[in-house]
Amino acid sequence: MTQTIHVSLGARAYDVHIGAGLLARAGELIAPFAPTKRVFVVTDENVAGFHGGSLNDALVDAGLEVSAFVLPPGEETKSFAGLESLCSAFLDKGINRRDLVIAFGGGVIGDLTGLAAGLVKRGVDFVQMPTTLLSQVDSSVGGKTAIDTAEGKNLVGLIHQPRLVLADTDVLATLPEREIRAGYAEIVKIGLIQDENFFQWCEALVGDVLKLEPLALTNAIAVAVAAKARIVEEDETEQGRRALLNLGHTFAHALEAHGGYSTALIHGEAVAAGMSLAFAHSAQLGLISAETAARVREHLNRAGFITDLRQLPGAPFDPDKLLALMAADKKADAAGLTLILARAIGDAVVHKAADAEKLRAFLTQESQ
């Protein structure tokens, strides 16, 4: 059984298919979006080793001509150097504007490939085939593409919507437990932002999701994708409500950058710590009770995340450096730093012009 979520964006609308067996059906599902019958598949060495042959066979069986580009895994690939290399590879293969690019991998591959597709020849269509739980519920939907820079994460990018998203739950079986947990952070985030009932569902069934139990897993992905789709439809370019999807991310991106994007702390782990920090800071500011912040922290800890800054990989953290990195976040504007905070579980709020001194005191307290 598969579920289909439609993202209604007018001429840029597309479907997100979620379920088992989609890799084998990739050719038939993708072929209608490839008028030249030429597809450019971008993946990484890990995904290519596990699933590259299966995807190639499915595409060739559908009559498509495949050019494959296999990149090194890891966040360092999502860089100016990686972008230049991929764009050059596309051009060297003679890509034209009616060809189709396929991003086959996790968030790094999806972000980099989507950006390259959006830039080369002033824009080529692309399909997202996310292979991690995190990318299936988050980065593959909504059109955000970007690379990292020395100044911070995802600071150079554009909105380039895919034509189709295929989220095959079968491929998740090859992921390490740590990567499954990282994806869960983006699932429970939806409950924390706007749906307390879903957060309660997560509290009850987190173990089933982490064990990839099919019904719980598919439901969790579908709920998260549907929630994100509705927010993206309302605010595609993140001028308002879409910013709520960044709950925990301003803290998380600073934590990742502080450690030089080391694999000691991967994105989902940083997001979980960031969400705990966002609720703790909300409690410090009097927006929520300390008990509410503790409930969120306890659930994240039960899911296997480290939420204590003093124990997180990369500790000790310099509060001033974290604050500077947060100030460079792409959500900051002329009024100052913007944070996503909480008024309750299921009720997140965009908090503009955050008080830097209160935030510094909070980060100092949490780091010591």
C-alpha cells in the first residue's frame, strides 16, 4: 500500500508517493516527466552500493537513457566545490533544459542536486527519491535547495520544486539505527509545531517507528509530509508560517557549524537538541511551563537523543560563538535574530527580534 500526498502549487504542483516497492516502479512513475527520455541520476557511494543497480534497471526498463553521477557521502559534499563539480558534470554530458535530473539519496544529495538542477541552463526539472527517513519527511518536500558555507548551513540556495517525490520505505531497511533516529526528529517536530494529538501518538508509538514497523512508519511519514505540504502551499517562499518548520533549526545549525559539520553530530541529532533548547528557552521566557519543556525533553531522550549541551558531541560549546552563528541564520533580518519558540506543545510561534542578552545567558547556562 502506498499513500499519495498532493502538493498544490499551481503550475508547480506535484505528488509525493510514500510506501513500499516504489524503487521497482520508478521507471513507470518517472518516465512521464522525462520528455527527452534522458535522465541524470545523482547519488552517493553508499546509496549506489545498496540500491543503484535496482534504480538503473527500473529506469532502463522504462526506456530511459541513464547517466549516473556518484558523489562522496557526507555534508562536505554540499559545498561550493561540490556544486561546481556537479554543474560541470551535467554540462559535460550535454544536459539540456528538457532533460530530467533525479536526486537519489539523503538530504545532502537532495539539496545539492536540486540546487544544481535549478541553476544549470537556468533550470532543469528534477525528481526527488529520498533514501533516508529524514529526507523523506523533510528536505525532499517543499523545494528548498542549498549548500553550506563557512559562514553557516544552507545559506546559499534557492526554491526549486521537484516534479515528483518517491519515498520508498523499503530502502530505509539499509539505514543505520542512528539515521532512523535522526529522521524521527523531523517527524515529532510536526507534533510540536501544530498537532498535540500527533505528539501524543509519537509518545505512544515512537518505538514502532524506530523499528520501522510498516503501518506506524508509513503513517508517521504521511502525517509529516501532509502537514509540511499544507504549510508550503500557504507560504512557499517562507515569508510567514513556513518559518515554523524551522523549530529547533536555528539552534541546530549553530551546533552543527560550531563543530565544523562533523559526523559526530548529524543533522537530525542537532535538530532534536535544538527543539529541546527551543522549548527550554520558551520556558525561561515564560511562554510555557517548565513542565511542558521537561515533557518534550523526556520524550526526545526516550527516543535516544542527547539533549544536554554538556553531553552533546562537540562539547564544550562556546556560547558567544553559538550566538554569532545563530545571528547569521538566514531567518535573521534587520530587526535582529528570529527564533521559533513555543506557546504550548502543538503551538509554535515565530519570535522576531529575540533578546540577544537573554539568549546569551540561556546558552551560557545550558553549556556549563
